[in-house]
Amino acid sequence: MSCRLGRRKCLLQKEKNQIANAVLSSVKTFERDSCRACFSLTPNDFCETNATAIWQGGDTDTIAAMTGALVGAHIGSQFADSLPLERLEDGPEFITYLRSLAERL
């Protein structure tokens, strides 16, 4: 595998691409294109990316869920740092659960 980033980073990028392809392969063209567009605008900001996804219209819950999955695959469990704990049911406990789930994956 030839990659300027080094073997480990290339493998990680390959895994991210495989996850993105798996997530996006199950949705319709409009939703898939919306997910990609939203993710490409702000790939490191979970809240902003999902807000953009929701404003796209159409099947907003699917678009936001798939976009959120892409951001989560891209930045890992650190996306939880941007979530408003006071607005989440079981706030801190939920974040702990998300992080443990991310580590197992």
C-alpha cells in the first residue's frame, strides 16, 4: 500500500472509507448525496453537521442518522464532547455508554 501518511494511517483511512461506504450503500441517492455533502462541509463538528443534515429536508431522520454515523466514524467518541449533556436523557451516563461502545468497536 503506497501512502504518504504511513502504513498505520493508511489502514485507518481505509477502514473509515469502508465504514462510510457501508453506511451509505443502504440509502437512496438523495439521502446518500445529502449525507456526503453535509459531512464534507463540517466533518469534525457533530452538532453542526447534523444540524445541516436536518435542514436538508426529505427523510431528515435518516439523513441525520447516517451523517452522524459518518462523523462518529471519522472522529471517534470525541464527538460526544460537543453534545449538550443537559439536553440528553441520562446525560453523563449516556456519554459513558457511547464511549465504551466506541472502544469495543
